[in-house]
Amino acid sequence: MNTPHGTVRRARRSGPRRLCAVLGAVLACVACMGATHAQMQASEVQVKAAFIYNFALFTNWPADVMQADAPMVVCVTAQHPLQAALEKLIGKPVRGHRLEIRKLNDSTVAGCHVLVFDARTPNGVRVDPAAPVLTVSDSPKSQRAAGNPEPMIALALHDDRVVFDIDAVAARQAHLQLSSQLLRLARTVQ
């Protein structure tokens, strides 16, 4: 008879321990998921800025456009939500060039290698389709305001993930060569 009581005692002791271990694991998972969700929301602009940096890394400009020792100039329209996040990338290397961020206060894109704009807001910026300027919008092409340039790459948020669509025809027209790796990662390529 001692045997069944001994078994019961061990089961009673291991039950609370097991319950505490399971509850601890569940609480740790919930805390981790909450922190990840908050981080995703807080860093959408940083993620988009990182995408733009990588777009520059995976794009080839004509040799006469990218002079040796000249900076890679990313122009961003005034009061753009990504401006502060892009400025944190100043000085980073891009294909042997130092990254420079320039705020556009007018419609002049001369000297820009990448133009970042909000397609939903009319901004008065004009880009010659044959100019070797990579145009990037942080909103889908379908939301483009009249008069805005046609983006070659359009960033979008889909299921809490940043995705992008590429207009490869527009890139070729501007004499830009987008890496096949970049094309494979795009949600759609036209």
C-alpha cells in the first residue's frame, strides 16, 4: 500500500512544477510576441528606409552618371515620413560611393540618383522618364496623385509586411539595371 501513496505524492509534487513551467513558457511567448508586434509597428519607417538603401545597392547606373568618389545622392521630398530614417543612413557605402541624403524643396531632381516620394501627395516633382533616376514611392502605384512621377519601385504594406512592386520597363527606359536578385524579391514585376 505504500507504493500507491508514494506515487500519488510524486505526481502531486511534479504537477505544480509542470504547471509553473508551462505557464512560464506561455508567458514568455506572449511577452515575446507583444514586443515583436510593437517593434514591427515602431520600425515601419526604418524597414522602408532599409529597403531603399538595398534598392540602391542592387541597381546599376550608367558609368557616366556615377563618377568616382562622388556621393550616391538619395533625394527625398519635403516633409516625407521617411526623411529622418533615411538621414540615419548618411555616409553608408553604396557600390563604392558614400550615401548622401538631400531634401527637395523644389521640383529639381538634378544630381539625384534615387528619388523617394509619396505618390499620394502632389509634390510638383518632374522626372524625365529617360533620366537615370531610380524613382521610389512609399505607396502603391494605384494611389498615385495626378502629376507625380511614375515610381519604378512602389513600396506597400501587406499583412504587416513591407513588400514592393517593380516597373522594370520604366527602369530600362531610364538606363538603370536592376539586379535579378531584386527582381526575384519583388511582389510583382511589370
